[in-house]
Amino acid sequence: MIYNFVDTARFTRRELPHFRQAIAPNGEKILLHVSNFRKVKRVPDVVKVFRQVRDVMPAKLLLVGDGPDRPMIECMCREMGLCDDIRFVGKQEQLEDVMSISDLFLLPSEYESFGLAALEAMASQVPVLSSNAGGLPEINIDGVTGYSSPVGDVDQMASHAITILQDDKLLASLRKGALEQALRFHIDNIIPQYKALYDTVLQQSVVRN
């Protein structure tokens, strides 16, 4: 198995106080979701988790990306009375800046083959709350980089979110674990594995010919 990789030089946590102040002017916690807003991403679960978090503490949710489910999600936010605390920011070229001001990354997908966005969040020292679908448990280590929950278990995911955001020591520990995990997937560690595979295939091709 050769995994995908992350550019930890690009995705690294930076202090951006003015940007954070613009999103969370009263010191609110910032939750983040990034996707193509398709059914498999289960974006409604993100909003439901956020509602439970906001019921307990001041918080903001950033929804990054675009796709077919976005109009439905916007309607859902209005019906729940969450519009003041949720921002739809569309596709972002400077995703690393958005991650740098975030406290928690939500990825409740029905299926993920790998979860590159989660790994980019980890490189930015953002703990991840994800489903346990597909390849996600291979990168999001329960209790080390964040927590994973069964697909659709909004209550458990919300409980984890609240626990993390109310405990600064736990948040700091998960940030450290997230970064350490991301560094294992550093581009310099993974690219040589691809090169070695290509070299092996080429050598076998030469032998056959």
C-alpha cells in the first residue's frame, strides 16, 4: 500500500489573528468542513453536529466548497436558525489559511477512500472528527488525532466535539498528535515509494522484452 501525501510546507499552522477575528469576533470556537457538497459527504450531519455544539458554547462553522447539495444545506441552516453562525465560503484557493484559524475539522462521510482534506487539516494542527468509513480510520487515529464515529452517529460526533472544545489540554494533545500523524505522510516520505514502484515495473518490463 502506498498512501497519498500531504505538502506540510503548505499546510502548516500560522497565526492569523485578524482573519480569525473577522470570523469569530467574540472568541468563538471555529469548526470547519471542506467537501464537494455531494450526498456521500453527508453535509447535513455537519450542520446537525454544529447545532449541538452551538447549543453548548459560542461557535462558528465554515463550510468550504460547492456542489449539488449546497442549496439544500443553505435552506437547512435557515430552518434551524443558524445563519448568523455559519458561513458558506465556496471554493478557496488559500485553504491553508482557513485551516490555520480552525479548531476542529468535521468529515462525517458515508465513504472516503483516503480523506486528503482531513490529512491537510491534521498538518495544520486541526483535530479531526470523522466517520469510520473507508480509509479514514487509517489516517484519523481515535484518541490521538481526533475521534471517529459510525456513519450517521451525529450525537456521538457532537459529544466528541464538545468534549474537545471544552478541554484545552485535550485539544492541545490532539493537535500535537494530528501534526505527528500528518508528518508520516509528508511528500518526501511518500514520493520515493512511488518512484521505487515505477522503477520496479520498468525493470520487469525490460526483462519481459
